[in-house]
Amino acid sequence: MKETAQKQVVIVGGGSAAWSCAAALSCNKNLHITLVDSSKIKSIGVGESSLPIIRDFHKKFRLFEEQNWIERVGGIIKYTLEFEDFMEEKGSRWVHPLSAYKEYEEFMTLKHLSTLPHLELTERFFYTQNLCNTKFSDNTNDNLALGAYHFDAKRYAQELQKIALSRGVEHIDAKIVSINQDENITQSLVLEDDRVVEGDLFIDCSGFQNILFKNLKTNFLSFEERLFCNKAMAIKLPYVDIPKQKRNATLAKALKNGWVWHTPLEDVLALGYVYSGKHTNAQDAKDEFFAYLQKSFGYKDLDATQLHHVEYRSGVHEHSWIGNNIAIGLASFFIEPLESTGIALFEIQIMELAKILETNPAFAHNYMHQYNATVLGYILSVKDFIEMHYILSQREDSPFWRDASTIEPNALQKKLVELYRLEKFEEILRLRVSGIFSTLSWLHLLHGNKK
Ligand SMILES: Cc1cc2nc3c(=O)[nH]c(=O)nc-3n(C[C@H](O)[C@H](O)[C@H](O)COP(=O)(O)OP(=O)(O)OC[C@H]3O[C@@H](n4cnc5c(N)ncnc54)[C@H](O)[C@@H]3O)c2cc1C
């Protein structure tokens, strides 16, 4: 970095990762931030279910402190993730409570674990029962202080944009047509109107376009050999049965070639079928998805032109920080939407980066290796957790499930399964599993998928 008073940070992209990054880093007065995106290139537009870390993120960067902010993003509160039919074709269900409740953590003491004849975790816990199954929690501030949120991705990014701009972030709406890079150092971006944007530090939030990173010498670690889903089709539909559909939970329902997300928002239900393009094609996946929507909720005359198709690559850049380039969000990694981890992980990336830039922006690059190792550790541990949903499945009703459930567990996954079989719950809880999911979450996953 150049030794000037304020460091010039250039963020590329205008999706939720870019605006989260701009809003967060704008708290640091040693930085001058310019964000370049093109309104002609759409953001991914999905990613509407968050994890509790979002509350830490908002708090740390003083975002959404005012009342009723959730209404401006069409959001509701989320307490759990729920999984149906992952274990067997019909009828299996388990609940992953977000480890956000102090009371719940306290309830899960080893005393309870050893006295319960069977590990009936969520079912026995009245609080979760109450929150998940009996009533819908509305957006009061008390409720908002727990759990996580569902929101409209576009509106969330727009609100972050307002905050960032009010804090002095400069916004340029133009397509980037070329990049001046020498080895691993980016000097400037060239825009469609020939303007040149220079900077000290460049943050790539350009999603799957990966425009800064694609020409750098990086090692992309693909997850596709163990995680088969690589396509999705999303749609938003009006509620037809509010008590059944509008719940404080993200529901994942397994179908023959993947699974469907149900993310209830304030006025509309967001749905999407995540599937393996190696096991089915878009036409058959659409038929399967629409048949499910019709059968489960009675939706008729569904319009295929309303579907938003997304193709993704599952994996991560081994180094998300190279030279003066840092990739954040989809430009850096994507695992798959199960357990809704995309936003949480980019929030961790931003918090780690903000910490480094707060300490000493001029020498930030000294922390590059540490940053890369930390970020990669989080992402790989989430990957392990997500893989387990498939490994533990015993579905045999389609080639997709037969392939997915025969993946060989790695050493950690094997150890956890073994400890669980031996009912060594205390040992599981004592294991040090890094990442956003605690050993309690692993315990739920193992318990929820046991025969
Ligand atoms: C199917 C699917 C479902 C998901 N569900 C969830 C979920 O439930 N929960 C969750 O936490 N995460 C989820 N995610 C992840 C989530 O969508 C992303 O983490 C989040 O949207 C951030 O995306 P992004 O900002 O990195 O990229 P994008 O939203 O794609 O933004 C990229 C930006 O780069 C800009 N850009 C690109 N090229 C150029 C150029 N040449 N010039 C100028 N600008 C350019 C575009 O204009 C755009 O604004 C999901 C992802 C997928 C694929």
C-alpha cells in the first residue's frame, strides 16, 4: 500500500457482499472507499436466509440500530433450520435450532445429556417447541434480539447502500471493462466510459464473475466431487396457507435430485430447488419442483418464465487475499445453500478484514497469511458440516441420493459418527470444532439423522 493519509479501498460489485463490506469498512476513518458496480449486471438476487452472526455484524458496524428496520427489507425472524426427508424418502424430519439462545445452551448441559435416555434434544426443549411449532413470532424488538432473519436480498442490499453512502462511500455505476494488474498487484480498473479507478486495496465482490481474481495465480479448491448440487431455480410466490407456510424457520425439503428451500418473507414465500445438473436436467427439475409445489400447497398455473435459474461452482480460493486483492462473498467461495451459510461466511470475512485494517491499514498485508488461514478454516469446516447432511442420508430412491449418501466420510466426520454411535455425547461436546457451527449443532445433525 502507498503511504498516504487515507488508504484508497476499491470495492468491486454491488450485491449484498459488496454493500455489507462498504457499510462495515466505512466505520474506519483511515479508509476512503469507492464502490464500483454496474446496474446493467444483475446481482445473484438469492440469499435471503441468514444466521445469528448477522446480529454481531450489525452491532459491530452500527448497522440497523433503529426500530422497524426489518420491515424495510421485507423480513421476518428466523429461529431454526428444518430438514425434511433427507434421511428417508418420506417422513423424516429434524430441527436445527440456531445456537442463539442462552437458555437453550444452558439447557444443553452435560447433566441433561447424560440423564436423557435418548437424546431427544429439540423435542424436549419447551422453548424451541414454543418458538418453532406453536406460534409465529412477529417483528418486535424483543424477538429481533434472538435468532436470525429472512429478508428480501435486493432490499437488504439497498438499505446497506443507503448506510454506506451516508457514511461517505463513493459509488460509481459503470461496467468494468479491463483491469491493470501486474503479477498479483492490481493498479487500477478501467470503466466502460474510459474512466480509470486507482486504489491501494481492491476488494473483489463481483460474485461468480470473479473479475479481479480470475487472472490472478490462485488455487481454486473445488468441492464438486463431494457436493453434487450445482444448479438452482428460484421463485417467489404469494402465501396460500399462512399458518403452514409463514414460519420462523428455513425449511429444506429433499426431493429426488436435491432439495427445496422455503424462506418465508413478510409478504411472500421465497422458494428454490437446488439440484444436481449431473443427475437431472433443467426441464425435469422444473417439472419435479412444480409438481411438489402443486401437491404440497395447491399452487396452480405456475409460470416457468418466473423462475430465476442460477448455476454455481462449489469451492473456494485457497487464498482469498493475494497481493492487494481480497475476494469476499461469492467471488471467494460458495459451498451450497443448505444451512444458509453464504451471508454468515462473508460477514466473517469482512469482520476479519475490518479488524486488520483497524489495527494498521498501512501494513495490512502483513496479516495476509493469517487472514487466509482463518477464512479458509471457517469455510472448510462449514463444508464438512454440509457434506454430513448427505453422508448420513439413507435414501436410495434416486441415483442422486445413492451417489450422495455413499461419499466416504473424512476423519472428523468419521470420528463424530463413531462417538455418536457409542453415545459419547460429552466427548462430542468437548471436541474443538472450529467454524460457525458448534459441536451442539453437530450433535443435532447426528441426532436428527439417526435411524
Ligand atoms: C442458489 C443460491 C442460494 C443461496 N441462498 C443463500 C441463503 O439462503 N443464505 C445465505 O446466507 N446465502 C445464500 N446464498 C449465497 C448468497 O446469495 C451470497 O452470499 C450473497 O448474495 C452475496 O453475493 P455477492 O454479493 O457475493 O455476489 P452478487 O450478488 O452476484 O453480486 C455481484 C456484483 O458484481 C457486479 N459486477 C459483476 N461484474 C461486474 C463488472 N464487470 N463491472 C461492474 N460490476 C460488476 C454485479 O453488478 C453485482 O452487483 C445463496 C447462493 C445461491 C447461488
